[in-house]
Amino acid sequence: MKYICQICGYVYDEEAEGVPFSSLPDDWTCPMCRAPKSMFKAEDEKKPENTEQREIIEDDLESLSPGVLAALFSNLARGSEKQYKEKDAELFRKIAEYFTASSPDAEDADIELLKKLNDDTASSLYPAAKKVAGDDKDRGALRACTWGEKVERIIQAVIAEYENKGESMLDDAEIWVCSICGFVYIGKTPPSICPVCKVPDWKFEMIS
């Protein structure tokens, strides 16, 4: 049986590895992107069909915080850049800047609120937006939403690891963020290529 990482596409082949996937320890992570074991799916496991409608997106947008909307439009800008649609990218950047300026300053990080916002965005908004982008055959928006959904999932994993390990998760490690898609990596050095958008390691920025 083969298991596929839903973040970077890495394939764990039980036959080649000689160890059943179920026998791997719970804290085992993807060797490419460090996604947790829970983010792998069996090769023959079908993804549930997305039946979300445009109306759901409109309802979700009304309830989203300025910070979440800023992140969404920032990702749309990056997707447009990859398609060399600079006018679209500039428009999305301006919208992202508007929502960034509208975001209230955070006093204390609320980990539970952060987890809820992250999960809502990854499980509801991005899948619904991907459906609309696919229906409209907008490759740039579809790419940006795909990146955004994967990045939200990896951030969920980082939050879970922080809850479990605390500050020790950064012992002998740095925080690296891909400047193109926002992928977050914890390690001494960034991966040679971004597991999500495939840009080289020099596109990663170290967060102090």
C-alpha cells in the first residue's frame, strides 16, 4: 500500500520502506515537508466531492476577519504573479493591504481562536473558492487557493506541535517562510525546494 502526503505529494511506499504505515510512530512526519502522519492518505482513498456553492462563499466572506481576508487576497496575488498577470496581482495586493490595515492589533495570541480561524479557512473557505475557480477555469485563482489550503493545513500542524512541545520545538531550529506561497518550515535550513509551490530555497525567509 502507498500513502500520499496531502501537502507535498511525497509517497510512502510500504513495500519499499519495509514498514507498514500504521506501524510508524504517531510523531512521524513527512521527510519532505514535515507534515504529520495524519495528513497522509492511502493512494486508493478517494477525496470526497466538493458540493459547495457560490452562496456559501458569500456567507463565509461576510463572517471572515480582515486578517483572514488579507491572507486570502495575498495568496491570490501570488497565484496571479505565477501566471504573469501583474495587473490582477497588483489589484489583489491592494485589497490585501486594505484588509491588513483594517486588522486590529493583536494583544495576546489566543491559540484556540487561531486554531478555529485556521481550520475554518482550510476546511470551508478554500475548498469552496477552489470550486468556483475551477468552474470559471481561472487557473491563477485555482493555484492560489490550492496553495493557501495546503499552507493552512501545515500551519495547523505547526500549531499542534507548538501545543505539544512549546518553545522547545525551536531548539536548534529556525522558522522559515516561503515568500511565494507562505509555506512554513521548522528546521535548521529550509527545504531545497518549497514542497507547495516548488520555488528554490532562496525564496524562503527566516523569521527572527
